[in-house]
Amino acid sequence: MIENRINKVPENTITRDLCEFAAPTGNIYETTVIISKRANQIAAELKQELNSKLEEFSNFADTLEETFENKEQIEISRHYEKLPKPNLIATKEFQEGEIHYRVIDKN
């Protein structure tokens, strides 16, 4: 589900212009909040996907000594470790206009 969005995210460091980020909202702090909230959503999705995949390998052992490592489980964990961070994915989505947000008027 999230794999198609991850392919667009650059893997190296990019210098970004803060004026470009502030342009859609008019305020860099509002932009930061929007990106951080979306990053939290993405992190929750990734965590849910990872947990559902790892549940298949869950072993209800009585002690820690009885647990064993499964190669498939390790490969899945490594795959998720190599993915870009949720804040990078959210930043890319914001730049491409894929995040929909609304500002609630206080008046």
C-alpha cells in the first residue's frame, strides 16, 4: 500500500528552500505541523504493516531462552529498516501536493 509512495522519495540529502514550503500555507510552522502529522500517519501505517507480517512468525515461548531467530523474519525487519523515514515520505507528498489539509477558522 505504501510501497508506491516510497519509490518517489530520494535516498540522499537534499537542500530545500523554506520559502517553497511556506508558500502553500503562508507559514512555515503550519507547513511543519502538516508534514509532521502526515509523517505520524505514515509511521502508524508502516508499524501496522510490519506487525501484521511479523505476527505470522510469532512464537509463544515461555522464556526468552526458547525464542529463536527466523531468517524470513530478519529479512522482513531489514526491509523495513531500509525504507525512507516517514518524515521524508511526508515531505515529498507535501511538495507534490498529495496532502490535503484544511485550516479551521477560529472566528
